[in-house]
Amino acid sequence: MRTIARHLALATAPQEAARRRPDVPIRLDRALDLFPEAGTQFDYRAFAGLVDRAAGLLAGAGISAGDRVFLAKDPNFDIPLLAFAAARIGAVPVLVHTAVGAESLAALVERSGPVAILTDRSTEDSGLFSGVPGSVARWYVGAPGAQGRSLLDVAPAPLAPSARPERSTPQLVTHSSGTTGVPKLALHTVESFAGHAKPQVLIGRLLRVSDPYLMCLSPVHARTMSGLLAILALGLPLGYLTDPSPENARRMIELVRPGVVETVPNAFIRWEEIAENRPELFTRVRLFVSSFDAAHPRTIRTLLGAAHPKARYMQAYGQTETGPITVKSHRLKGKCEDGRCVGRPVPGHTRIRITDEAGVRLGRGLPGEIFARSSGVTPSYLGLPDQRVDGWWAMGDYGEVSLRGCLHLYDRLVDRSDDVGSLLAAEDAILEALPQLTEAVLIPMADGLPVPLVCTRGDLPLDPEAWRAATAGQPPLADPVQCRWEDIPHTATWKVKRLEVARRIAAGDFAPAVSR
């Protein structure tokens, strides 16, 4: 039987980590909804015990090897805990964020065909499951709901000793961002998902990472699960946040005093104020990590300026379906300072190519559609064809391989604008010129110029003169609209849902902040 290393499989990683380093601490920003009595601090040994306890409850609820379990609840660390628990008994967790909305969630339930749904009463009361048939067994984390019992009321079933699954065993289903509509469900086997975690473990060992790791990511995302595999394999103390607000981040950084900090670029930009107002909190940080999108140069510079003198900012470009494709390490002074640079392919793991609209491969310095090959690419989508073209995965992005050989990311293909060469590059320039901003997103409109959507520190009114000066050298833009960061429609990874924002702007939901 072909198996994978125990530390790279969800079914065995918690127990393997507890065997190797039982006393390594874990700190959460809020208690587990499933086991609130565990508090916000425990160690690897206790975590493995909680995973086994949850696995026994799932087995007692009639869930068995090969079954798909649909999990959508209020974001918290018990989501990855339940994912590990489902894998422990051979079931396949389907992790879905509540931000997808009722219509998309109903479609995802239908595509995944689960034997059971795990949720909580507050999620159900929000109407998220209004389009889901009641024929699928429903279990609740915490208090029972209208459609079933609490998982805690189940008599736990005995567990067999954990065993390494075969490489081809289905292990996890997570969804794409959903920025362009109903998210896709990506199925990963033990082997393909190990392809996500292996490069992270390798980089961690090469950099000799041993400091506490502070993570603020969506608990349903593939990046969270692969990151947890790597953290457990490296034996790192963990701090985990579900709330990305600067206030909560400041509190957890002070408690954990991390050497590694990871979140998404849209959260890091909000944390700039921590680096500016409380720089001493970052003095132990030697590594910042982000993925999903290219980070803004201003953000990288601000964070590194407050961190350890030898700190670096490492960003990865990839997707749920592929794992990391390229990686770039920034210092305060680097070789390629272009804000659109997302680095080079991971040696021995990934390859990239650029093609024109006809599929002809382009050379360096010529922009086109980005394709990738990786050992971490999903074997398939559930219920939909995948994005392979002649063995290459279509990333859905527009960019180029520079003359230096690094990948420059310009835009999502669906977001490209005839009026602006690169929306993302223009956003970088605006943020660089206006420190007041915590978000600047250029929204392509079907019947006009791109509309800037902006957020400011403290939600203060946008300075009209500063805005005009910052955009004087940019292509023509419509008047900006302003809102609170919390009011922007976001995906599970806090990406802006640009198409939804465009619809809301057209409907007049956002008022202009500055008139020309």
C-alpha cells in the first residue's frame, strides 16, 4: 500500500505532532464552540485528544469512511479541528464559509452530496440553509437546532488506532474564492494535499523556523489546513485568530509574541497601524507570510520597518486548487521592487507558462494568461470540469514572466479593464500615495470608468485634495465611493467580491466620497 508520511496526512498529523512534541502550546482568540471548556490555551497533546474526541462523536453520528461531511458554521478553530476529526475516521470534510450566501451554499450542498451537514444554530437562524433540503442529516455544534440534535448529545463510538491513508484517498474538499459567482469545490487526495504542505515544511526547515506562529486565516480554506499541517510538522507554538480587526490582532500579538505572522494582504494592510503605533510588538518577528494576492509594497515596507532587523516578508502566489505556485522573499531592500512581482516557481514543485488568447506560449516580458503545473493541483472539481489545458492549470490571471524570470501578476482575467493597464498596479500606486487608506479597489463597470472603492483609517472622510493629487497620474477613473471595511462584500479570504460591488454601485448602494 502506497502511503504518505504521517505528518503530511490530516488523518494522522495531530497524533503524530502530539507524539513528537506534546507540550507545544496553542492559543486561540476565542474558545471552541464545540468544546468551550477547553478554553483558549492548550497544547499539542490536548489538541490531539480533542480531535479524537470529535472523531468519536462523528462516528457515533453514523459518519464513516468515505462519507462526505458538509461543514458550514460560524468561523472558529473548531472547523479545522472537525476537519482533522473527519479525516481521522476516513470521512471527507467539505469546508464551506458562511460568506458564500444561501444560493451558493444550496448549490454546493447539491454538488458535494454529503451524508451529513455540520452547522450551528446561529448560522441556520441567519437563513443560510433556506435552500437546502431537510433530507440530509443535520448535526449542530453547540445547542441543537430546528433540523437535528447537538453533536455533543451523541454517544461517541470507539476509534481504531490511527493509520496512514493511501495516497489516492480523498481527504479534503474546499472551495474557491467565489469572486465571480458560485464557488467551485476542489477535491484533494492525501497525495495532492501533501503537495501543498511539503514546500512549506521545506521552507520552514531551510529557514530554521522555530518561533511561535501567529495565523489569521479563514478556518475553511485549504491554505489554513495545509499551513496547520506544516506548523504541526515543524512543532511550532501556534496562535490562531478568527477576527482580523487591528484591535484583536494587537491583543494576540502581545500575548503570543510571534516570530512568524501570517494573514492575507487585505488584513496586513489594516495591521500597518499596529506597526506604526506599537512597533515594539513586532520586534521578534523574523518572517511575515501572505498568499492569495500580491501584497502592497507600502504594507511590506511598513511591517518590515517595525520587525527584527533580519526579518523578511514571504509571499506566495497560488490558489485553493493548486497550492503555492510561486514564492517571493522580500527584505527592506530587494532585487525586484515591482509591486506586481510574486516571485519564482518553487524548485522541483511548480512550473509556470504564459500564453496568448490562442494558447500560444509567450516569452519573457510578454503579458498573457497564466498557467501552472504543480504536485499540489487538485485531481478534480466536484460536479464541474476542471481548468486543465494540455496538462496545465489555468490560473484565471493575467501577467507575465519578467526578463529576470519572476512572475508579475497584473489582474484577474475577468477584472481586466480597457481603461487601465493593470488595476492592481494602479491600486498599489494609490495606496502608496495615500497613507490614510486601508483599502483601494478599482471596480470595472460595464457602462463607464472604473470606480474606486476606498476605506480609511478610523473611517474618517476621504481628503478630496489628497485624492486628486494621488490620482493625477492615473488613467481616468470615476469618482471614488467610500465605506467601512466591514461593509464590503468579502470572500472567505477577505478578497473583495468585485462583481457584487459593481452591482451595488450600479444600484446606488455606495455614495460618491469625492466629486470632481
